[in-house]
Amino acid sequence: MAGSPWSYIAADGSAQNRRIFWDRDIYERELEQVFARCWALVGHVSLIPKPGDYITGYIGEDNVIVARQGDGGIKAFINACTHRGNKVCHALSGNTRSFVCAYHGWAFGTDGSLQGVPMEKAIYDKGCFDKSKRGLTEVAQVDTYRGLIFATFDPSAPPLIDYLGDMAWYLDVYFGASDEGTIAFGPPSRARIKSNWKVPSDNFAGDSYHVGWAHASMITLAVQQAGGERIGPAASVNAEANGIQVTTAMGHGCGFMTDGADGFAVMLKNRELAMRYLQENRARLVERLGEFRGKQLYGSQLHATIFPNFSLLSPAFSTLKLWHPRGPHEIEVWSYPLVDAGWPQELQDAVAHNTMISFQPTGVFEADDTENFEYSTLTNRGFVTRQQNNDSSMGSSRERSKRYADLPGYVTEGMIGETPQRGFYRFWSKLMEGRSWDEIIEGGRSNG
Ligand code: FES
Ligand SMILES: [Fe+2]
């Protein structure tokens, strides 16, 4: 593609050659250039509160163990025995003093150290076997941001706070709204679907466009339940009004309505409870988050993707989603319902229930999305089909609105547009080219 930073993406991100959703060699390069370098969400602190608590998760296709240490810290390790490479932990979560390999019995502490080797003295030559060099391989960096646990294999990756960059300001709308923080419910629900991982990442970063169409039946139902009142994204077909789309450095993207209420208004059940909470807490939220976030963003529907494959929704369908790649045409979707621990119990229960029936494998919205994600991938089976380009040019001319020039990142006015997608593919392209973090960060706030 002419002028492209990497030949499959237009320079401004507005077109992508469809081979990036199909070709095996591109996928293998992604595992190396994207997943082995970026920060990935590997859990939530509420899932491992006590020493010895652990969860397992993925960074790309690499399985990792994330364990709470005796001193309260968190470490992550590759979930593979250093003897013959067998998986050492088969559970999704638990509490333990050690991980014992099922193959020959090597035992590792929750700090990753190799502690026990059956018949060690009898079978290894004296002085030739150093257990301290055979601990589980530690993931290079682990850090948390407001309860979210991230990890990266790349020791040269920028600190997490810099990687999140401007996106942290938007995450704080829901992750920084109370002293109590958030609670994730695990283990996650899991489902395999036949989609390339970038399709849902792109969708959650910024696809408000599909909501009124792909989810029309559910939106209609929600409107009926609200007594015929027009609510939620379906009401926002006026692309110039009522919302923002954001892209930031590192390819993250998000969107909000700006009425400060539609996110709770689309509750499928217990709408009144949520609206009352908003009303009673608005002054506190404004004090905590400032005028714009407290009044206009809190209460609004948030959708976001933290590059590469961690997406989230809040508040009514509050969930953390991970699109774990499983080859170029398949993903494992992990979903954790999420609530604010500062909400009254009734509201926590209502949102968790709402999330279960909407954005889990059996959820009504998820079913709509899955079919579209799968066919957006599988049409590329056709050799000629996959030589074509996808189009993400919507709203290019009104990108970076003056009205929101003071907000972090690049903000486009209006809920419907493809600013976040263009930012997502521009950053993907930089990583795939193999640019170093220094080169990538050099542009400062730039995501171009
Ligand atoms: S592979 Fe784990 S003990 Fe041999
Ligand atoms: Fe959707």
C-alpha cells in the first residue's frame, strides 16, 4: 500500500489488507513483534488476594502463572517445567505452596524457585546440578494499574504507566471512581470462536457504528423495558453529537457517550437502581473525577481496547474481555464480569447479572457480535477475497476536534467514527515493522 509504514496498512491506518486477518506468517510475526513485546492483562488483584493465591493466563499463546508472593508482591512465570517443558499448573486458579510437575515430580515454589527434585542426590552428579538456575522462567515485568495486573516479556518495554499513557485518564472514570476499587469475578468464562484476534479488538476500541444495527433487536428490547424512552447508543446515530472517540499513543482506543447516564440507562434489569445511584453520587463523582469526567463520562457507556487484546465495557455490561489468539483464525474469548466495590451490594449484583446475560458466551449481545467476528475472518479463506482491503476511513476529515483538544490523546467528537481503529492499526503496523520502543516512544504523544 503506497506510503505505508508496513505494507499491509495505509499510512493513516484507514485501510488494511485483509491478509493480516488470515496469513499464518503474519500471525507468527505478531506473536513475536506484538505479543512478546507489549504489556498484556493477565488478571485482577481481587482474584489473588492472599499469599499463595495464583491464577493462570496468557500473553499471546504463552501460558503464564501469576502468583501472590509472601511479601504481598506479584510475580509471573512461564507455565512450563524447566526439565522437559511440561505444563506445571493445569488449574485456572487456586492457592498452593508449590507447583509440582506431573511428569517427573520437580516442585517449584510460588516464587518460581525449584525446590524439590525426586532422587536428586542419587541421580545427579555432585556439584553439577544447580537448582537455583532451574527455576520457572520469570516474566520480565509485572505491574498493576488500579487493580488490573499486566505483564510483559520484554525487559525494554516502557513502564506500564507510560504504556497506558493517556488512556489511563479514561480508565480512571471507572477504575478510579471509588476508594474501594473494582472486583473481577473469576475464573473467566471461556469460549472458542473462529475469529482473528484483531477483529474484536478493533470492534471494542471504537465500533459504535454496529450497535444500532447488529444489536438492533436487543436495543429495541432495552428501549421497551425503559418504557419506550430512547436510550443508549441506538439514540446516537447523529454522528456529530453526544459522544467522543479516542485514540492514544500505543494504539489504545475508547469511546464514551457524553450524557453521563446512557451507560446505566441500558441496564436490562434494575435500571432504576442504577439511575438512583448516579443521582445520589454525582456530586461525589464530580469532586473525585473533575467536572467533565464526573458529569459527562461517568454513567456513560464506555467501550475500550488496551492494545493489543484486552477490551472492556462499563458500566451496565461491565466486563473485562481477553481475545487470546489461537492461530490466525481462532481466539479463546475470556470474560470476567467486573463491579465497583464501592457500589451498594444490590447494584453490584444487578450489574453482574446484567453482564452475564449480555456479554458472556451465552449473552445476547455476544451472540450478535460473534457471528460478525467469525464471518469477517472466514471470508478471507478466499484467495482473491483476502487480497482486498478493509475500510476504516469514517470520519477522517473531522478527526481531532478542536472542541476536545484539551483532553488526553486524540479525540474526535461524535460517537460514531473510526478514529480508534485507525490508531490501533497504525500502532500495530509500527510494531510489525520491528521498530524499537525508543523509536516508537520518540514521537511522545504521537500515535501517527
Ligand atoms: S518435565 Fe517436569 S519434572 Fe520432568
Ligand atoms: Fe457488539
